[in-house]
Amino acid sequence: MKTPERADASPNAKTNAKTGTNAHARTNAKAEAKPGTRERIVRATSRLLQRQGYEGTGIKQISREAEATLGSVYHFFPGGKQELAAEAIRHGDEEFAVLLRAGLGSSPDLGEAMTSCTRLLATELRASDWQDGCPITSTALETVGRVPVIEEAVAEAFANWRAVVTDRLLAAGIGEEDARELAGTVINTLEGAELAAQVARSEEPLLVTGKHLARLLTAYADDRA
Amino acid sequence: MKTPERADASPNAKTNAKTGTNAHARTNAKAEAKPGTRERIVRATSRLLQRQGYEGTGIKQISREAEATLGSVYHFFPGGKQELAAEAIRHGDEEFAVLLRAGLGSSPDLGEAMTSCTRLLATELRASDWQDGCPITSTALETVGRVPVIEEAVAEAFANWRAVVTDRLLAAGIGEEDARELAGTVINTLEGAELAAQVARSEEPLLVTGKHLARLLTAYADDRA
DNA sequence: ACAGGAGTAGAACGAACGCTCTACCCAGAA
DNA sequence: TTCTGGGTAGAGCGTTCGTTCTACTCCTGT
């Protein structure tokens, strides 16, 4: 009912590899029309997993939200819910990495970069009425030790984020091993602070934690100097 | 089938308020026989929520695991799944608080107390094959902003844990406001580190994070001295 | 003109969901 | 004895779950 598609018309762009399935994925840059079906499905899944977790999100809800049909979902993701979730995790991975890079790159001073990173997270979280925390935590926790495809995507995301932070710490002159260890702690702490902020419906946990992280990092940076 | 109960016999102990429902709760200290039905249900729910989250856990699975019948579950928790989950969260709250107190009280030196706390968490996590992380995180994330009864229990748990840490920091001579703020960060960080350890199936994130927390705390403690 | 593949559409499957309901058991009060 | 009511027992309600399946509409290549 309602024939929702059919009006975008840009039938080219065959240069798409990257994801396993045979996606057309319409790299449609003109007039910023509705993205291709596959892309819409992934985005909707990512947002729903972020807000309701893996078990709390149904395929039918996804297809409704993405304005795609069930047939399309299984066409693009024959591996079903698990494959779809794994792909959505990869989407959220990159999304969060962008945020992280933006925050950490905002100042040459390491401490300031850290606090403005938490400020950025806090602002986004508030803007979503405390709904959109880390895009993968909930799914990660629900599936740990039980859905290998998803676990793998989650582990990759964490490694990716740690790498982003590590780079910033190395640039600040922190030694390699310290930088790697600290990067892990930074990610873990941000994760925990975001959860706390959601529960408390307040920016405070994120901001306070940012302050403490800044102090910790500068302590290590000063050791070097 | 199997008539699982019927052999404990201690039909008194009416002095039970605390929880809303009309619990008998059999304060059964002799022979440590199987706990009362209500207690078994709460414990099973707590463990299942910890491992599979809220949406991933069914009432029937709970009643099976608790060796109770569906009738018993709804007898003790007429509020259904939500009430049951809230009670299970309170159970996990106290469970985790005990762990926290044990770790933090294990040494007069603040830094050592902190690291032995993460060591304790790491050991327990490994012992459960990386399954039993924080008993409430998963449920908290899935229900945030959508199930007020549970949100409330979660918020109480967090406040409870923060209070435990705050006490320890005050005892170490840290000023009141710093202590309160740091306690929040400590809890957040432990939360994040436990998640990371589960995902990585390794004690390392917890231990490294413990080291960093110890350094942060002693830095604040030394400021005072 | 027409074959064929990509993608859309949604009915239908068996299983599981949360929850309601009635029936029953049995210890203590009368 | 009979009565009462807390607790046990599980069939069954309507709904939704993830998935499968067939039918259909386009577009493109020949």
C-alpha cells in the first residue's frame, strides 16, 4: 500500500563493492533524495539497536521504520537478523568514530580536547532526550558469547575507537605502550559515563568524567616532558 | 511434574515488609535448604537479566530456571515482568555492592584497594566464562526512558554504588566534593571496563583500567596531603 | 520483443511471547 | 469436621517473533 518509492530515478552507479551482498546502493548525490533501500535499512537498524537493543528490535519494525518491505530486508541480508545487526554495528562504529575524532581533534591541548569530547557527547545525548547513547553497547551486551558474527563486529568497533584515541595520545607525546593502555581506559570510561548520563538524564556524569580523564591524560603527558 | 518443593517447612516469619508484595520469604537459616520460591525466582531473574538482558529473557524461562511455576511467578509479582525485573535489579544492586565493598576494603592503601577491586571483578568475570558482567547494565540500557519502574531501581543502584565508593574516598582523606565526583567516575569506569573485558574475553581491560584509576585517585589524595 | 535478474510486496508458517484463568493442594483456624 | 486462603500447577488466550515463500513490477541487454 501507498507505493513509497519509485520517484528517485538515478539508475547507474555500479561501482559498489565493500559489503558482501550485491547492493546497488545508489550513490545518489544530487538533490539529496531518499537514500537507497539497503542504506535506509542499515541506518534504521542502527538507530533501533542503539535505542532498544538486539532482542527488543524486530525485523518488522525495522522494515516499517526504514520504509522498506520485509522482502527487501531479506533480499539484502539473507543472513537474517544477525547479519543485519552486524552490519548496523559497523555503521554505528564509523558514526561514533567520527564523533570521537571531532572531539579529540578540536584542540591542540590534550586536556581540552578530552573535555570537549565529553562535552560533545553530552550535547548529542541531551539532544536525543537521553536516548541515543553509544550505538552498540546494548547489542554488544545482549549478544556477548552467543552471536559470533555480532561479537566480531563489536570487537572491531572497540579496536577502531581505541586506535583513534591512541593516535591522539601519541600526537600529544605519550609513549607508545602508555598510549595504547590509556586509549583503552578512555574508551571504557566514556562508555560507562554515557550510560550513567542516560540513566541520570543529566550531562553531569559525562562532564565530570571528562574532567577526570583530562587530568589523568595530562599527568601521563607531563611525565614524558 | 516432579513436585519440586514441599520439604522445607518453616511456616512463620511474618515480619517482612520492605518489598511491596506479600512475601513470606521464609527466613530459612537451618540446613541451607533450597530457598523459598520467591527468592529463587528473584535470583534466577537476576542472573538471566545479567546474561541476556530484559527483552532476551522470558518469563517462562525464568520459571523453568527457578524451578517455580508460572502461577507462582505471577502470584509473587502481579506486576508482571516489569515488577519482577525491578526486584531483580535491586537484588543485583546489593550483590554488586558487596563485591565493591570487599574490593575497596581489602587494603588501607587507596591505590591498592582500587587495583585489587578490579582484580576481584576480573577473577569473577573469568570464572563465569566472561558471561556475568555487571548485573544490571544490559537491562538498564534496554529500558532507559521506557520502563519507569526499572529505571528507578537502576538509578538507586548507581547511587548506592557511588555511596560505597564515596565512603572509601572520604576515609582516604579526599575532600567531600572531589570524593563524590570521583566516585561517579570510578563506577562509570568500572562499568565500561567490565563491558570491554567481556567483549575481549580478557582480564586486561579491567586490570589496566584499575591501574589508571589508582593513579587518578592517589593524585587527588596527594593533593590534599 | 522478450528473457532474466534485481528488487518490491506481503501472506503465511511454527514457535515463542507476556499474561490470564481455573483447578487443585494442603496447613491451620473454627 | 469444614472452611479459608496462600501457594502450586499448567492449559490456553491473543499477539508478535524471525523466517520462508510466491507473486509481481521494473529495468536492462540482446
